Amino acid sequence: MASKLSAGMDRALRAYKDAVRRLDAKALQLPVSITGPETLAEWMPGAKKALKKVRKAVDQDVAVARAQIAAVRAGGGSDDASWKRLDDACRRLEAELISPSTLRQRVDEGKRSMMPKIERLIHESVEPRVVQISGRWEAELDPSTYQKLKKDLPAWIHSWTRYVVQNVDWDIEMLRDQLWSPREGDLHSLVPPPQIRNLDIPTVDTTIKFPKVRIDKKAKGIVGGTLTRARSAMYGLLSVAMLAGINLRGDKTVQTGSGEEKQDFVLWLCIAGVGVAAVTLGVIQARSERAQEKERLTDTARQKAEQAIRDTIRVWVDSRWDKVAKDLKILLADRRRELMHWYRAQVIPALARRKSEAAHRGSDADDARRKLPRLQDKERDVKRASDALDTLEQLVTQALPPADDTADEATGPGAEA
């Protein structure tokens, strides 16, 4: 016959009943058949097993509620910051497509590389041609100069345009990669970056019109120049002759016969020699002055032609670039429209999903905040029930006698012998 429960067991059972009353688990309820330590010992293993399942479920519910609350507290701020960085990145990329920040730099770099080559081309191509027509010098450029410039200049302009466009493409691509990989966070997890098509190389109108450079100047006559230089040379030679002691004035000393005739012959011979020498020097000097005048006119024509061509090319290059810049704006406007289409197709739906998920998380967090106090109460009730079972187990162990092993020994192998 089962013995009655002790006072300690009765207190432990009341504590257990009070703890499991709010847990709402039938497996934890005390059966009415418990009347002593023996029936209590039979019931406790099943109760511990059921309490373990209840504890696991309560712990899981508490962990989920706390995680939902923590997700809103910790993740809300950083999530908002990431989406703000994404919006800033889209705005910065749009501004770059409207007006590339590196365009002027790339234009100047290409121009600095191109202009020295064009200057060298101008210097090598300009060949003035000087001719004398009707007593006047006329200087103009050889037609081959214009042909060479018109042939080589378009290649430089095309190379310059290609350099600018390709580098602007590269700058935009690098900016996009930098914006989507900021120092804090990574925007790829929110929305992949847009694919921006490379810019087409604009066509360049290479038609160029050079000014006609022509210089005319009255040429000095060869006869007049020769006579002028000959007269000057004769004066010089006569002066030298007088210094040498030759009587060029025709003064006669007292002489007779053939001696006087001989003196006249020498005098006229000297005069003739001086005249021939003076004319020869005049011709040489006149020709030298004529060659120098032609050379000076050639240099003047070259300088004026180079300056005129240089100014024309500078204006032409600026006008070509204005046309290229206009075409680039059109191409960039197309890329901006594609970016806006990507933004409406990718970013706006993703942002709407994020807001919906955030609202759902906020609703779950609110439910979790309401449920958490009750779950924490259940957590404490489970602990109190577990403590009560531990106490009952100790009391039952003390109340029941130790197990008797005599029957086991009687039915063992030695019994048959």
C-alpha cells in the first residue's frame, strides 16, 4: 500500500502546480492517481520529458521575439543609410552624365598633345613661293601647302576626339564602380549597378578653308641698282688711285714728244679699269641686294602665312570641338534616359519592397514586444516547475527504500544449478 505524501512533497507539488498552471500543457498536469512517493516516482520521468519539450518551445519563442525586436533596432538605421547612399550614388551618376566633370580636363590633355604636332606640321608644310612680275615681287604659298594641311589635319582631329570620348567613358565607368563600393557597406546587395553604354565617336566635319596669303612689293631695277652701286664703287676706287699717286686730274708737267702721249694712255687705261671694276662690283652688289630682298620677302611671307594658318587652325579646332561637344551632350542625354529607365525598373521597386519588408518587420516587432513579457513569464514558470521537479526527485529518493536485488539473484544462472 502506497504511503502518503510528506509535507515537503506536498509543498513541492503545490509549487509545481502553480508554475505549470500558465504553461497550458496537458502533459505537465498532475494526475489524480498520485497518492504517495511510488506513484510520484512513476510520474516524474514523463513529466521531466514533457517539461523539456515545453522549455525548448518557450526558449525558441523568446529567442524569436528578441531577434525580431533587435532586427528593427539594429538593422533599421544601417538599412536606411545604405538606401540613402544608393540614392546619392544614382544622383551623382546622373549629374556626371548631364555634365561630365572630367570632360574639360580630357579636352585640354588631348589638345596639349595635339597642338605641338600641328605646329610642327604647319612649320614643315609652309613653303612660300616668290616671283617677280612686271617689276614687282609677289609672294604666296605653294598650293601643295594647303593640300598637305588638309590631308593631315583631319587625322589629328579624329585622334583627339577619340581620346576624349574614350577617356570620358572610362571616367564614368570608374565613378560607377567607386559609388557602388563605398567605404561603408556595399550597394551591390541592394541593387546591381547600371550598365552604361560606351559613347559613340562623333563624326567631325573636316572641311577647312585657309586664307590666301599674298605679299607684293616693288622690286628694285637691276640697271638702276647696278649704276648706283657702280658709282659708289668708282668713287672708292678713284680715291684709292689718288692715294696711290696717280694724277687723275690731267695736270701735265713739262714734257715733249712721246712721253706726254704715254702719260695720257696710262691715265685713260686707269680710268677704264676703274670703270670696269666699279661696274663689276655694282652688278655683284645689286644681285646680292636683290637676293637678300627676295629672302626677306620669303621670310616675311612665311611668317605671315604661318601666323594666318595658325590662327585659322585655332579657330577651326575650337569650332570643331564645339560641334563635337554638342554631339556628346546628345549622346550623354541618351545614356541619362537609359539610367532613368533603369532607376524606375530596378531601384523604385526594390525600395518599395524594402519599405514593405520594413513595415512587416516593424509589425512583427510590435507583436514581439507585446508577447515578450508573457513569454518571459512562461520562461520563469518553466524554471520554477523544473526546480520543483528536482526537489520532488530528491524527496522521493529519500522516501523510497533502496532497490532489493535478492529476486534478481534468485532468477540468475546460479539458481538453476
